[in-house]
Amino acid sequence: MVKQRFLTHFKPWLYAVIKVVGVIVGYQLSDQIRRYFQYPPLNIGDVVVAATGALFALGLTCGIWAWAEWCWFKLRRIRLLGSELKHAFNDVRRPRTAVTSHPLAGRMV
């Protein structure tokens, strides 16, 4: 109960702090890498171009994902038809014997 109450009150705050700290730590890490490899500091144009490219790539990925889900939903009938054809093909290759409920049905007398 204490854990649930804690999470109810502090979960949004905790997420906000993690997001801010994550951005700060990410920037510091990239700055340390830049200093280690002795690259010149980034200017605002580089940051804007990188952010624009990342947003474009994310939007393109989401668009392709949505299109693929739409196609998968619309092609459900074709998938069902393929499943039926697969079962029919398997039934032709391996015919199953009919099962009867009579105890002496399959025996030769």
C-alpha cells in the first residue's frame, strides 16, 4: 500500500526528473566524447539540423509502421484464404481417417 501510494504521488514527478536528468547527462556525455576526440563544439545550426533529421526519421518510421498495420488489417481475408489453402493442401497430402465411436468399428471380424 505504501509503494502504491508513493508511486501515485511521485511517479509523474519522478518521470519528469528522469527526463531532465537524462537530457543533462546525455549532453554531458556527448560533450565528454567531443572533447576526447577533439572535435570543435557544436553550433546551433548543427543542433537544429540534427533535430530536424531525427524528427523526420521518426515521422517517416511512424508513417511506415501505420501503413504496414493498415495493410496487415486489410489483408486479413487473404491471410485467412492462405490458411484455408494450407489446411486443404495438408489434408490432401495426409488424409486423416474418420474416427467412429463404435468399439468394433475398425476391427476385422
